[in-house]
Amino acid sequence: MRDAELLLPDFSLILIGYLLCRHTALDRPLWLAVEKLVYFFLFPVFLFQSIVRTPLDLHAASALLAAGLGLMTCGIALAWALPHLPGLRRAIDPLDHAASAQIAFRFNSFIGLAVAERALGTPGVQMMAVLIGVSVPLANLAAVWPMARHGERSFAFEIVRNPLIIATALGLAANLAGLGPPAWLQPTLSRIGASSIALGLLAAGAGMQLQSLARGKALGAGVLAIRHLLQPLAAWLLARALHLSAPQTTALLIFSALPTSSSGYVLAARMGYNGALVAGLVTLSTLLGLLSLPWALALAGVR
């Protein structure tokens, strides 16, 4: 399978979302509402359905879980170490770093699930859902921590109220208990899932911004290099070290090369940091995904 054929449909939706937001009456306020609908309802339903659809073998998935946690830990450590690297201490503003470090390890779940489904089918969606489920809590903790002195809510509150974590936990519990939605409800859930992917990708395009990137060039280059260059390399090494199967390796490498999450902008702005800088880095990361995802698929041996 050629990389362009695999990625073109999803990035076409991102481009359409960008054009609709910039050149039609469907402007930013509408897409903010769409983002909330996807994040709080459509996407959690899709995650839950993806996890419960196929019986999960925890023993078989243990290596993938370990690889996901190892990859997240690597990304977080590299992001936090940036200001301490030779030559970068004076070039990186501490407050900008606190807000932008999350770019290096957050991930766009919408794109991840869409690409995993195209590359691996239903099993790929389930593997991606497992990676997302184990990584979201760690990513949220690591993103909030540097900015915590300006936050008004505790770590526990931020984690417990996250709809992606709730949906993943419920899905895993139902899967392990042998439970699932009744047959008559599954067509409705399937339609919700399909709409979540399409609307999520359109919203990602609508949210793209390229302003404010002139500030913090060293910081931006550092976090984007971690996200799109070092993370795929780390994933490839982890897959070999943990002897992941070919599908698991592909899922992990897709996960490692994803563009960063647009929720980073919301978090930074809410906590009083430079939201415009983070939004610009999110946009650039989305564009860089056009390069890093094909590279990751090549490392995984997907053609």
C-alpha cells in the first residue's frame, strides 16, 4: 500500500476544514462547537466501541502497552530536558517552554485512529485505542505539570474528568467482562464513530494557525524534532526490543509519528500562557505529519 494512498483521504479532510474555516461562513466559532461535540461525545463513543468490538488479550497486548508507556516517557523526558541542553538554555524562554513542551509528546487521536484503520483495519483501531488509553493520562499529567502554578484545578480533577480516559476505562472494563452493546445499537454506534473521525479531522484543519511562529524558534524546532523525528526512532527501537508483532509495530510507529494534539492550545491558553505560540506549533506539527507518518510507515515496512 502506497503511503500517499493511505494518508491522502485524512489530510484532504484537514485541508478542507482549513479552507472552510478561512474562506466560507463556516468560521471559527462553529468549529469550536464541533471540537467540543467530537471531544466530549462522538470520539469517546467511538473509542468505547472500538475497544469492546473485539475480545482483548491482555497478555498479548502487554508488550504493546509497555511500548506505549516507554514511548511516552521518552518523549516527556526529551521535552523537559530541552532547556538544559548545551546552547539552548539562553535561547528558550522558561514560560514558553512550560507551555510548549507538550507539543513533543501529545498526539492527535483523530488522525491516529483514522490512519490505523486504513493501515490495519479493525484490529489496528483497537491497538491504537489501547495506546491512546494508556498514554492520555500520562500526557495530561506531563502537560499540566510545568504550568501547574497558574492552574486552578488539581491533577486528579483534570484526569478524572477527561472523556477519553473515561471512555477507555469503561471500554476495557466491558471488554474484559465480556460485555458489549446490544446488536440493535451497534449500527448507531458505528455511524457515530464514522462521524467522529471525519468531523475530528475537519476540525483539526479549521484550527490550524501559522501566526506567532517567529517567536521561540529554537524551542519550536526542538519540540517538533522530538515529535516527528526522535519519537518514531524511539518507537522503532522499542518495537525491536520488546519483540512486537508486525501489526503492533505498525500501530506503535503510526502512534509515534502523529501530529500533536490541538488540545494543547486550549490548555496553554486556559492556564495563562502563550496560546498563540502553541497554536502555531500545533499547525506546523499537523503539516509535518505529512512527512513523519509516511516515514514511520516505511520503518514499519508498510507499502
